[in-house]
Amino acid sequence: MKLKAALSASVLALFFAHGAQAEPPAAPPDPDPWRFTIAPYAWALGVTGNVTVRGQTIDTNASTIDLIQKSDSLGALMAYFEADKGKLGFYTDFVFAQLGFGASQTNYHNPIAGLQITTRANAALTYRLFIVEVGGVYELAKLPWSTEGSYSMLDGTLGFRYWNNSIAATFDASANVFSNLGFDRSFGIAVARSGVVDWVDPVIGLRMRHQFTPSQEVMVRGDVGGFGLSGSQFSWQVVGTYGYSWKYTGYDVTALVGFRALAVNYTQGSGAINEILYGPIIGVSFRF
């Protein structure tokens, strides 16, 4: 009996030891998990520069208030998304707007007898733009400061910016001699349409962030692109924002205010876009 009891105890000990060894060890937590940022925002656009449609060049100089009065949409459908892991990240930025310029915000460069910028239609010039930027971010340097939670960070950015533009200039026409210019004619109105003008620019830039406290951050970003490689002759962008953060149901929520300017110089055939888009931005970001 004693021998049987000893054998049973040995078998049970071996069984439990084997079972304990069979259980896989718990995976250690990822020390550097993915981080995601989603930021819908509004960009209150002002515009200065000129556009050329079918050989007709028109200066544009309109403030945000001017465009609000004439535009079908302003500051619509804008958002930023970024995903980071370690020092490497990826981002995309999306902008869509349809801007209307009145006769008082435009100046016609190529006067032709019987053809002048309209004063009858609601918008003398309608400019629809759709911009998508996709790229990567890499942390170049991070400098902690003596204050708890305070640091500065420098990132490099590299990506592509896709432009999709459509422009329609409306003229008051008193003669029928303009059909050979490719204008649409209707009841004394001549409309020069560009059709869809799109291209892709390579862009390269830097982004600097400074965290004053765990809840306050300033970000400044700049880039240049185009270089006449496959799209525009040259483009540049500058963005600066201030953010104030707080916790909400487990997410980091940040209210953002700032300023953005985006410029492009593009020419092809009888069309050209040489514009600076600028104005304040306001938005909110969610980090998780």
C-alpha cells in the first residue's frame, strides 16, 4: 500500500509538473506600441495669386470673408491621420473646397473687345480643389528638458501631394466671336473651363514639436516640393499650431488652433495655377 501511494504521488507530481511546463509564458507587453492620431479640422481659406484658363489670365485676391460670400463650400471635408510606431510613422492629409470669386476679387489680364469678367453671375471665377498628401515621418532627434513632461522633437517628412483642380471663369460676352477659344456660350455669358487639371508633387520637409507640459504643445512644419519633376514647377507649405490636451474616456483629445499657407506654381499648355492658399485653422485631434 505504501508503495502504491508513493507511485501515485510520483505520477501526480509528474503530471502537474508537465502541465505547468506546457502552459506558454505570457507575452511581454509591447514597449513601443502603435500610436494613432485622427484630426478633423477647418481651414478658413484666403487666396492670392492668379490662374490662367484657355489663355485667359485672371488675378485672384480674396479674403476668407470674400470667399464665404461667394463660395458653395469653404473649409469642408478636411482631415489629418497619422500612425506611428517607434521613430517611424505614416500620415495622410485631405482637403476639399469649392471657392467662388466675385468680380471685385478678380482682375482680367487679357482684355478682348466684348469680353469682360462677369458682373451678372454670382461668381466670376469658381475654383474647386481636392488635395491629398501621403507620406512618411521619421524622428531625427528628441531633446528632453528639465521640466517634467517637457521635450522638443524634430521629424523629417517625405511624401507626395496630389492636386486635383477644376476652374471655370465666367465672362460677360457681347459678341459671338469667342467660340473658337473653346468657351461655353449661353445668353450673353461665356465660360472658360479648364476641365480637370491634376498632378502629383514629391515633397520633403521638417516638423518640429515642443511639448511645454503634458497638456500643451506647439508644432511647426514646413515643406517644399514639385521641382518640375512630374507636376508643378515649385510648391511650398508652412503650418503652425498650438494644442491643448486632456483625457476623455481613455483618449487623448487635443483642441488645435493655428495658421496654414500652401503655395503652388503650375503651368501646362494654355493653363496655369499660381496661387497661395492661406488662413487660420481650427480642429480637434484624437490620439489612441
